[in-house]
Amino acid sequence: MATFAVSSEADVVEAVRGARESKRTLEIVGHGTKRGFGRPVECEDVLDLSGLNGIVKYEPDEMIVTARAGTPVAEIEAALAEHNQRLGFEPADWGPLFGAPPNAATIGGVLSASCDGSAAIRYGRCRDHLLGFRAVNGFGEAYKAGGKVVKNVTGFDLPKLFCGAMGTLGPLTEVTLRVFPRSELEWLVAVKDLAPEYALALMRAISGSPISPTALCYIPAINYYTAPRAPRNVPELSRIGAGAVLVRLDGSGAALAEKRAVLRALAGQFHLVDLAGENSIRRIDAGSMFEDSPLDVWRFDVPTTSVVPLIAKMQPAEWAADCGGSRVYVARTPGYYGQHEHAYAAEFEGSCILLRASAETRKRAKIFAPETPVRAELTKRVKAAFDPLKLFNPGRMWEGV
């Protein structure tokens, strides 16, 4: 197995052309923080994009940033913070779920795996923020898609197609993202002592109110099945000792005060605990509570009204809800291969993926939702258009693709 460490788009083109000529498959990696996500791939060579890094252009006034695909997310966020700006979708740091160090993910890997964070409830998911990109296809040709302006209407909307494609359509080399201003103040609070049905009802009320939270998730107390776990990025939760809805609000001083008053009214008789105080920027991701767990982790995307019946039916060992309740992390005993999980998701009008499991489980499991014959044929045609020889991450999502 050879590793091709590239530092320019021209290097990527050369590596892909060589792979095409020799018909050798390529595993596309950045810092490797999410290699444990998706079906295991057995490629002949590795295309290492970690050297393809650096911010190409940042225009704070235009609120866009262009960076090479191997640029660490932490580097981009640090540059934006200097101008009081942020990535709206708040990339989730999945690395520790797979045993990688925190804050090591690259922007190309985050987009390819569609790692949206809690702020997606307000700003939208990563596919809503990728304005344009450069990439290399299976013919060894460099090309660009999308643009570098927010109001872009040129060509097919390929940026949305590439978000979540897991590198199967080819390596990204450069990405352009929209950014957002960071609010003057933030407030993180927990509404405690909530059983799941009350928590989800409150979350729906908050989502339907004008306070526009930038994070809204539920961490069950003892999940009614096992001992509690607090997310590593919200250690204060370990002292609450009961099921809690986490709410993060932002705004100017006056606006934030109004939002706090509305939240207190919505919470009614339930107790609010101030977790971090104003002007304390905190990343929230309910999935982080499973980092030290030995269990397999599934992620469900379902209507918020379906969460309680879904959990009642599955009886999971541990679970948590994020993004206002529409994203549910479920921990299960190792050995479930998707026979029931995808059926549960379909029953409750949603979908699910196996986020973390052993390599042996991932070989046998239905990690992503099984495709209908029509959709499977469309997937194969899209793959063939970008990668006819199936050079890039073959089988990472579905066998034969």
C-alpha cells in the first residue's frame, strides 16, 4: 500500500491519474478522525490530503471564507473569532467518538461526513453553508462547482451533493463557506427535572417561539435505564442529577434579556440552572456523551413528536436528543446490524445511520438507510459520472458504490 501525501491540487490530479492508469483504489483521508465512520474500505492506496491546508481567502465584510480541504476546522474557527464571526453549522467534533484527539478534524472531512453541530437548529446544516468547492474527479480532472457568493445560481447544486458523500465522489481540494456574526452575548441554561415527554414538549414550545436558540438538546437523567453521563463539553451537567434540556441563547444585552424572560415563562414551574453565564461561548453536542461508552451509537433523524414513542419502543441503554429533538443519539449493545433500526426509523417517518461500531459490525451492518431500487440506480449513475472506475472510497456507504 502506498500513501500519496499531497500539498497542492496539482498533486491530487497527478495521484488520481496514476491511480486511474494502474486501476488502484484510493482511500481519501485528512487527519483520519472519522475513519471509523461508514463501511470499512479496503483500498490499495491512501490519498492523504492533510498537507492541502491553509485559508486561501477570508473576507469578513462579505462573510465568506475559502480554505483548502485539509485545513483544520479549529484553524478556521480561530481566524473567524478574531473578527467576531463563526461557522453557522458549528461543526460537530466527532473525532473523540472514534478515539481520535479533539479539535483535529479538517474542513473537508467535516463536510464529507456532514458533521453538523447543535447550532444547525438555527443556522441550518453544513449543506446550507457550502457555497462552492474545487475537487478532482475520477478522470483526473480538476474542476469547480458552485461559487463564492451567497446568492449563487450557477449550474447544478453540487455542493449539496458532496456534503455527506463520504468522499465517494472524489477528493475536495478547496471549499468556500458562508459565515455568520458572533453575537455579543450568549447564555447557556439547563431546565432540569424533566422526564422525556415533558422535555420534548418544552423543546417543541421553545422551537416554535421567537427566542431562536443556537442549541437545544435533552440529556436524560438516568435515561431511565442506566447511570447518567454528561457531555465532556458541558461538565456542569454532572452536578444537576436529573433530566435536563440545554438551551443556548444569544443576542445583544436587551435582546438576550427578552429571550431569557420568554424562556422562563415557557419553562413554567420547572427549575432553570445557569450553566455558564453570559458571554461564555460553549460548543454543545449531545453526541459527545457517548465518547467513553463501549456501546454502539446510532443517530436517528425523526420528527420531534416521534422521539418519545421511538425511545419507548427501542428501550435503548442510553440516548440523548439534539437539534430541538429532531436528532436522536441512541446507544445499543454491540451486535445490532440495522435489521430493526432502519425499520424503526421508517416507522416514525425518519432515517438513521450507524455512527460508531466495531469494524466487524460495520462490515455486516446496514450503516446507511437501504436504498429503494430506483434510488440505488440513481446513486450508481451519479457515482459513475464522477468516478467511473470506482477509485474513491469504494463501498464506504453502500456495497458496490
